[in-house]
Amino acid sequence: MNTTYRQELKYRISAAEKETLISRLSAVLQPDTHADANGRYVVRTLYFDDINDTAMTQSLNGQPQKTKYRVRMYNGDPSFIRLERKVKHYSGSCKTGECISPEECQSLIRGEYDYLLRSSSPFLNACYADFTSRLLRPKIVVQYTRHAFICPQDAIRITIDENVAVCSIPESFSAESDFFGISVFENRQCVLEVKYTHYMPDYVLALIGVIDRTRVSTSKYVAGRLIY
């Protein structure tokens, strides 16, 4: 499994700053290959937590080490659903995961985890141990529209997420209809995320230096849970 920790910096930005950044980044960096003609794609994520809401509490308390489980798909396409475990250590993060079927996803939503143990995947076997021992259950679904840009140097990835919405019904993750959620941030605020492994080139720093950045540590999951 991948154990490389990548640096992950998050900022809350305004809708106007989003437009400025997209214009600047589009002129220099490559768009994400999954984006549509407008450079966007929709991310929908189902988050899990235990009976004590440990993942949320760790984040709110600013603990340097925390683990989060989630299921994610893109553009509402059920042919690609991925179960992921994200481990954070201070500003570094390490993400591992594996694709699961829509039926397996439904099993997770129902709290039926036996298939994880029967799998030939060591990752899914490890998920079974955590899901059952910690009594993990689906909590909320978060959806947003993402603009993503990449730079080959140090696998740099810059994303801007807008229209962040949350729903408390886990089954809405698999809904084929439009996603109906409550807006998470006021005044159309967006989330800027900057990810890299070792260093950021000066010209990339200059691209995002045009905005008045304020670092934030609260995740979209926690922001959504504060609503539900």
C-alpha cells in the first residue's frame, strides 16, 4: 500500500477569488483529465464514522493524527465507486483505496461488511477489521463541483470546490436523480486545496498568491456534520 504522505493545504476563498484563480491556473497548468469541457466534474462522497464520532472529534480538536473512511464517485457514475481510507498526520495525508461495485456499496450503507472479509484484497480485509471493531456507520453525503489542475513537477494538484452541499440520508449517495442537499458554506464560499509531495515551485506559489488566503483545518465532512 502507498505510505507516502503528501502535503495538503486548505483555504477558504470567496466566489470572486475562485474566478480569478481559475483564470490564472487555466493559463499555466494542465486541467484534470476527468474534467468536462468546462474544466469541472462533480464529486459525491459518503462519509463513515464510529459511534463516538471519532473522526469528527479528532478534526475539531485539532489532533495531528486522524483517520477517515469514505466512499466516492464522480459525475454520478456508479460504474466507478471507490472505498478510501485517508490518514492525516499534521498537514500530510496518505490515501489508500480500492474500487467496489454498486452492490457492495449498498452493503456498506446497510451496515453489512462481511464481503470485505471474504475479499482477496488486503486493503478491504483491513477495512473489515476497522468497520466491525469500531462500529463504523454512514453519516452524511457531501457533493460539490470541482475544478482541478495538475502540474507534473512533484505531482502537484490544485483543486477548487464550489457548491458544497450536504445530505443526512446515506441512501442519497446512490440516487440517480439530482442531489438535494443543504449548502455548507455561506456566501458561495469555495474551498481551495493545494497538494504536493515535497516542494512547491515558485511560479505555482505565485499563481495562488494573488488571493488573501486563510488556512483552514476543518474538512468538508466536519463542516457538513456541524449542520447535521
